[in-house]
Amino acid sequence: MTGGAMEAFCADIDAAKKRHAGTGGNKLLILYLVFAATITTRYGKDISG
């Protein structure tokens, strides 16, 4: 993933936090965990060898 894509993703999360103001916190957390799991699954194989 490029730095620009990561910045865009973080910006989306910040915007979503402001938009939901806490009401969508759990949904955001789940989305983040799914995103992290996807990255880990995709690139974890390279890390573990």
C-alpha cells in the first residue's frame, strides 16, 4: 500500500469519526479491524516467510 492510500484511509476515518461523533464508534472499530485483518492476511505471508 502506498503512503498516499494510507493517508487517504486515515483521512476517511477522521471524517467518519467527526460525522458520527461517537454514535458509529463500534461500526468504525469493526471496519478498522476488518481492514487490519485484510492487510495482515494479504501481507502477513511475506512477513512470516
